[in-house]
Amino acid sequence: MKILAAVDPSDTMHLPVKRAAEMAKKEGAELTLLCVAEVVEDLETGYGARVTDALRERAAKALGAAQAVAKAAGVTAKEQLESGVSPEDFIVDAAKKGHFDLIVMGTRGKKGAARLLLGSVAHKVITLAPCSVLVVR
């Protein structure tokens, strides 16, 4: 079994990673941690590469913290760091290319107008994923 855990750079609790690591340990599964530094094109235009570099650094730190959570659960995970406009596309593409059996991710639970305006990464991944998706709150 192969598990892909999507790491949200703004999530300091890492509950999805903890759940994925526990499952990987129990099932003897391979675990990969994927973090996408979300590039905001309008900020990039106004402020240049500094913004992208800062977002990528933040994502790298989140990936390191997620790796520590996995290790604490007794699992060594592979890491993948990407940068782009659409995190859901990277998650779905990684699941397809890596032939993953399960994606584990969190959700911020946005509701109402915020969800309609911004969309939901979890919703898009659930809709487009080639495998099962576990959403952890």
C-alpha cells in the first residue's frame, strides 16, 4: 500500500500526517509527504521572486515538521516539495504518477461565500483523485 499525505504549510497541528503515519505503520505501507508552496501570481508580479522564495521556505519548514511527526510515529517518509498555483493539481498528479492507494489530507472547513470564492482544495482532490481520499479534521 502507498499513502500520500498532503502537508498544508499553514497547518501546525499536522493531524493528517499523524493519521497517515499511524496507518502506514499499521499496514506496513510506504508514506510520502507532499507539500505545495502555493504561488500567488499577483504577489509575484508586484514583489518578484522574494514572495515565491518565502513561500517555498515556509513549505520546506512544514515538510520538515511533518517528517518529524512521521518519525515520532515510527515511520520514515519520503518527501516531495513543489511550487505552483494550484495545490490540488499537484496532489492529484502525484497520486496518479506515484500509483498511490490513498491520499490523506486536512481541510480548513471553509463555508459559505469563502468556499464559493476560494474553492476547496480537499473538495477538488476528492473529485479528481484516482484513489481513495481520507480527509482529516
